[in-house]
Amino acid sequence: MLNDLKGKTVLITGGTKGIGLACGLAFGKQGAICTLTHKWGSADEHLIRKQFAEAGAPEPYIVEADTREDEDTRALLRDIRERCERIEVFIPGVAFAQIVNSLGDISRRSLLQSVEYTSWPMVGHLQEIKEIFDNYPRYVIGLSSRGPDEFHLNYDVAAACKAMLETLCRYLANRLANDDVRVNVVRTKFVSTESLNSTAGQDFEPFVKALNPDAYIPIDDVADAVLALCSGLMDGISGQVLMVDGGASFYDNLMGMYNRRNERTTVPNG
């Protein structure tokens, strides 16, 4: 780490579960002060604080705030502004989208609402941060998936939102290039999270692991990649979509499945 993150402020919306929480713990271990948001009382705050304490990380601020509501966002940022002069890292981690079982499930309302939760905060929250802090975060990291490029079950709307997020990343990086801001997106393939299980179904994970035990990526690997982008060692990277999948995108295809089948059925000589 070139950057000393001790005492620096990290804001992670949707940061009380899954990859967002893993990112919070990764930054917390570096001494950063994390603010984690959630909605609908979905967070077990006692458990989260216990996890941070066990990691030797500063106690996080856990705030109930609907990322879709402007007033919630402004109240959240004003509260953070009372504690610090700058947000060092912003991770818009909320991923809420319509689960699609058929074409009839897609509506204009559900699509726009999904965009407001999943894609728009990368822009809208940055505008509000600039207004309240008079500066931008030094690092902005979005979270995406392979959904825009390959079929994911029930993922039609979510994939569209992720595609928008990745496009906005590139344009924001260009517009903020002279403001000491780096904007990137980290993509993953399969990570064992509540969100993936609720979208694809509870039977999906055991099915995939039976075919390819290496297809799932440890959640801490994703968090470490996000941390690395904010370490100072990768400051030349901006406007990029980085894939964190352990090489699964290369070998997780029919030819790879065929090869793994042969490896399991080959009888050793001698």
C-alpha cells in the first residue's frame, strides 16, 4: 500500500452484506473509517460491528438510508461532512433490480426503479458529494458482473443496469480526469452472496460447484481487488472494467467442461 488509509473515510452504499461488507472489512483492516448504508432494517448491526472488531478495524458507522431517495442521501452526506473534510473512497454497492421470469415481468416502472438503485448513484451521489464537500472522492469503484455479456438466469433488468453502470464509469473517468479522481468498475463472475442466490435460486450454487468447484470466487478476493485499486499502486487505471474471476471466464465453457470431465475419468497408468 502506498496510500495510508488510516482515518480516511470510505462510503459504501449497500455495505452491510455481500461484497459491500467484504469491501468494508478490507478497508477497515487498513484503518479506514467506513460508513455502511442499508435499507429496510436489513442489517444485523451487532454482528457487523463484531466482525469489524474481530478484524481489528475501527467501528463502522451503519446508517439506514434509501439510496434512491435524495433526502436520505443528503442527510447521510451531511452527517459524514460533520466528521471529515473528504470522502476518500466511494463504492456505490446497492444492486437492486427486478427478477425476471418472463417478458411480462419487465415494466417501465421496474426498469427505471432498478436503474435508480443500481446505476444512477454512481452519478447522483457524486453530484451530491461535490455539492456538500466541495470535492469528489479520490476513488470511485462500481460493482458489476458478467451479466451484460452473457446469459444470467432471471437477470434481464439487472444486466441492463450493470451495462449502464459500466458505460457511466468510462464517461465519468473522462470528465473527472483533471480532478484527481479515478473511476473504475470491478466485475465478478460467481460469488456466493444472498443477492445471487435470490436471483438464480438456492439450487444454483450446488449445481455449479458440482460441475466446476473453482467457478465461485472467494468474496475476499473481490474486496482485495477493490482495495488494490485504491492503494495508490494502480492510480494510472481509470475508466476501466476489471474482471475478478480467477480465470473462470476463459475456461468456464463447453470445452472446459469437456476437459474437466476427461480429467475426472482418466485412469492413471501403472
